[in-house]
Amino acid sequence: MSAQRRTSRSTPPKKTEVLDPFLSSNASPTPPPRVSSILQASGTDEALNSQESTSTGAHEDLDALLWLRTSAEFDALTLQTFVAATRKLGEALVDPNWNALVSQEQTGAAANTRPPCVVVDVDETMLDNSVFQMELIQSDTEYESGVWNEFVQKRASPAIVGAVEFIQACRASGVKIFFVTNREASVESATRDNLISQGLMLESDPDRILSKNEQPGWSSDKASRRRAVAKKYRVLLLIGDDLNDFLSAKNLTIEQRSQLYLANKKNWGQSWFVTPNPNYGSWEQTTFGHDYQAPLEKKRELKMQTLSDVDVSN
């Protein structure tokens, strides 16, 4: 029986005191507006301002990107996510049965004796890559791996609001942080440099970045990498912007994804925490039937058809 269950109803749940950087007088000051700070950090402001846009009109990501880059609500949501995760960290530390992984990814009965860790995604969870999305809109193009890797090599993405304070709380509590990312292993050095520059890793940290294709079997499905972590650590929390950051959910339909969400309802806000990403992800891929080779205009047509087919009665 966990410590939480043994506590009487009139007494608050027992937990380890976790240093809360969000309440500290030394907490990070309010960051400057992303529109200026991100461009200055990436050195692309002059290029973007002088670049002639090839966009033919409204892009389907325009409103989503404007919301992400300019709204107070986006910052409030990411801060809310990391504050809530920090609050749960103390409870998780004292409960030996606390494990954020689905049963298929847990490894062995001795998990509760292993040192604690959290597993986080990188893109749109720890790092804000909205400048890359802006470049796609300006050129009216879509994601291409070579162009993306060139962007990653700039090492210029700023931290998501709240991420640094959460990492500080983990460090102060002796909880290790593993970064499980679908960035390619070929750009892992750039990823590490970017995380260090934003205060999300230390220069002295060992390699805890698990990149796609870094090891045999480490595909874009992150389950194999979560299992690798679980062999030596007890995973307390999972944080990401995509359903696949929590369990295997690749190439599913909209209905199947909803079923997975409902089947794991007890985990959300308890050991699983989501950061908002309205621009891209496996959710978007369902809207064009995972037809990755389709031309951009065909994908837009399929998205419109998906929107028409949505049942709003429920």
C-alpha cells in the first residue's frame, strides 16, 4: 500500500518536499516576447524580414502559429503543465509503486528499488521551434527532414516557458532527466548544445539524450527507448506534446487515438503531462490518412474532408 493511501482523509497526502523554483524569489524573470527573443536568438530576423514570401495566401498553420508565438494563453498552459508536474514529483518520490510507464513497457518486479527519473520529449516540450514553423509558412512549404536538420544545427531554439524551472526541481530532488527525442542521432550534438544553452542540461551531464536511430531498434516509436530507461530507473513522470510520448500510438485513426486517451484517463495530470502543440504531430497525420507522400494540396483536401466528417454531436 502506498504512503498516499495510508494517510488519513483529514491529513494531506504524504510527499517528499520538492524545491519549487516556481515559488522561489530566484525564479526566472518573465521572458521577453517570443517574436523578438526567438528571432534574435536564432539570428534569422534580418533574413526573414528581407525574404520575399512565396506564400499564396492563408496557410493552414497560420492561426495556430500566431497563437503559439503571441498569446499569453500558450505561456500560461505550458507553465501550468510544469507547475502541475512539479507538484506531483514529491508524491511520486515516496510511493514505491508509482510508475508512469504502461505495463507493456515496465521491466521487472524490482522497478521500485531503482533510482527515480523523468522522461521528457524535446521539441515543443522543452524547446520552442516556432521559428522553423514560421519559415515553412513564409515559403508555403511543409516539413522536410534535411531542412529540419539544418535548423537544428543552429542550436538556437529557446526553452518552453516553465521547462527550466521543472528541470531545476528534478535536479534538486535527485531525479534524473532523460530526453527521448525523434530528432536524428546525427544531430544529437547540436541538440545537447541547445539544451545546455537554455539551462535544460549541464555541461557535466552524462549522455541522457536518446535519439531516433541512435541504437538498433530505436525507431520513431519511442517505446523501445522508454524500456531502455526503465531497465535501470523508475520512471516517475512522462512529459510530451504527442500521444506517442506516453505510449505507442503510431498510424492510428482518430477514433483509435481517442480510445487510447480514454483507456489511460487515470494517468493524465497524475504521471502524464502534455504541452500544447497545435502545429504538428501524430494528431495531424490522422487528418490526411497518414498519406505522407501526398502533395500538399491533396493533404489540405483530405484535412477539409476530415473536418466535414467530424461528429460534433458527442
